Amino acid sequence: MSTSAARRRLVIDALRRGAVPDAGLDLLATGLDRFETALDAELDTIASGGAVFKAVRGEYGSGKTFFSRWLGERAKRHNFAVAEVQISETETPLHKLETVYRRLTERLTTSSFPPSALRPVVDAWFYALEEDAVAGGATEEELPAAVDNLMTARLAEVSRHAPAFAAALRGYRVAMLDNDETTASAILAWLGGQPNVAAAARRAAGVRGELDHFGAFGFLQGLLTVLRDSGHRGLLVVLDEVETLQRVRSDARDKALNALRQLIDEVYSGRFPGLYLLITGTPAFFDGQQGVQRLPPLAQRLATDFTTDPRFDNPRAVQVRLPGFSLDSLTMVGITIRDLYAIGADAGDRVLALADDDYVADLAKAVTGSLGGKVGVAPRLFLKKLVGDVLDRIDQFPDFDPRQHYRLTVASTELSDTERNLISADDVDLDL
């Protein structure tokens, strides 16, 4: 397993905290190879100027977040920008697309820059315009005007729908040329959908007010143009946990479902060339009357036949399902993590000897058993205990033997709210 020490450390540290790693997910991917060909073809469609919408369904613990971040890593290796947005009633309500756009710019990342990569992307765009202007024969004195002409031409289509986007970019460039960092930062914040930007900065850019629901579409279109012209092949936007819409007030839920339908229609209409929009949710959200089925036009757009054998699911379909973990696949992931850990451990041989395949399988069974046999709830907790309670101790203490010195204890306080709702677990002690 050839990988850098930094990537291994990022993965192991995240699992020790009980979190999904932000990077290095290709090291852990198990059973996702069946999607690779279809997803790569869709990324190629985006790179050629198309747009794609896809929905991923799976029960809690099936790996939806893992899947979306794994796809995000894959997209970044193909020079895509990526943004993961967590949908929630209070922080990011789906029916307020201006808020979704703001979160998107806050979470925007590329292979070179962590969130928020908005400013590096905009700066790279202006640099590309300058390079094109020089290549076109512009002298140093002619360069500002030549760049302005190029900017007007590149944003012509965007300006028809969101003239404020182009105006803000011009205002940002003027502020940068004047070395006015305060104004430039404020204009860029407004361009990213941030509220409460100083009136002086907005006046300097010639824009008014704040971004609204309908303006968000134009701004997204503008962002896609800037990304493409700055060398990126497209943008992957992940709307995670859309099933939370089932728990909001009925009026807000109806607005959110209609906003999602509107987004899908705009993707298919060709308004957003270079956009890959991915949503994740539970089967209850896609099939239940408190979710997608509440809005028939949306249900029609997402309709996919899942009555056949999962082995024959179509990865090219608008909606795909993750089968979730079995005890065997959970064990396989544990063995993969054990091997990855051993590569960078001080006592790698001892880790492999004491946490052998049989022990990893026993631990998987024990964690699953302590959670009422619900394998789907177990992955996060299993990997957290494997790394933090077992592998770390083997590596640090020469006389530690997990079969002799470790008893698995799962306390309700260790569970997330969702996990606690899915099972009723008291403290359980199990000997391994």
C-alpha cells in the first residue's frame, strides 16, 4: 500500500476521532469499484461542457458521506473544484438557495487550495485573463483595458442573468490595482454571498443589497465560468443529508423540495455547464410521503427501479443505492485500516501479529453485537475503537495484548444522536 506518511496520518487521525477522513479515502474504498467507470464518464461529460445530476441513497452507516468525499477526491485529481454543503434547517435551509450558494463558496476547495478557495480561484482567473491579453499583443499600458474587454466577453452570458456578479469582479480588480485590500476583501465576500458587507465596498463595486434566492442561480453560473477560465474542468457540488428536510415544517419542506426540483431542471436545461450536482439521502427520504414523494414532479425526475437484485443496479442511473456494510465487508475495512496503520507504526510487526485478521473479525462482531446486531450503525464506532483502543495501545505498549487486556465497552455517550435514535444501547461489556 504505497502512500505518503502525511496521507496515512490524516486518515488514521480522523478515524481515531470517529470522523470520516477529508482526504486519503481511496486508501479505504471497499466495494466502490463498481461505480468508477460510470462516475469517470460523468466527470468527462462535465469537462466537455455538460452538466450532471445524481442522487445517492443509503441507510445511515451505508457510507453516503464517505462516497461523496471519495468522489470529491477523484474529481480533484481530474482538476475539478469541489464543495460539500451540509443541508440543515437552521444553518443551510435548502429553500434559501442564497444560503446554499454562500456555504458552497465557504467550502469551495481545489487540489491546490483548502476551503475557502474562492479568492485563489478569482485571482487565478484574472491572471489567466492577463496572460491571454499579453498573448493577444497588449502592451503594459494597454493591459488594464484589454483585461477589462476580455472579462466583459467571458462574462457576457452571465451578465444577462446576474450583472451584479460581473460588476463585483470589476470592483474587486479595481480595488486590487489600487492596493485597497479592505475594499477588495469586502467585495469578494459579497461575491461569495456573505451578508452584511459594508455599504462603502458595495458602492465601490457598483452593486446593491444582498444576494437573494433567484440571484444565486446567476452567481453560480458566474462561478462556473470563472472556474473554467482559470483552468478547472468543472465543479462538483455535494448537498449532503437532504433527508433532514423530512423534519422541518411542512411549508419549509415544500419550498425546499420545489427548490431541489428547480435546481435539477436548471442542470438539465444546460444553464450550468461544468456542474456536477450530487445529493445524498436515506431511502425514507426518496420513497416516503414526507420526502420526495410529496412533490410528484420531483419524484418523477428521481424515479429509479430498485426492485431488482442489487448486483444489477445501474450505476449510470439518476439515483444509485449504497448497499451498506455486512459483517464481512466491515471486517475487510478493518483489515485495510490495520494494514495501513502498521505501515507507519513504530511496532508494525507487533500490530500485525496481535491484531491479526481473526481478531479484527472478532472485534467487528463484538461492536456489532453491542449495537443490537445493526451492522449499519457500527462502522464509525468500530473503526474508532480499532484505532484508538486497540492499535494505538499495541503500538505504544510492548506488553499489551488486546485479547488479554482489552474489554470492549460501548457507552451511550459515545454514540451520535442519529446512532442513539437507531438503537437503544445501554453500556455493554464484551470480552474478546
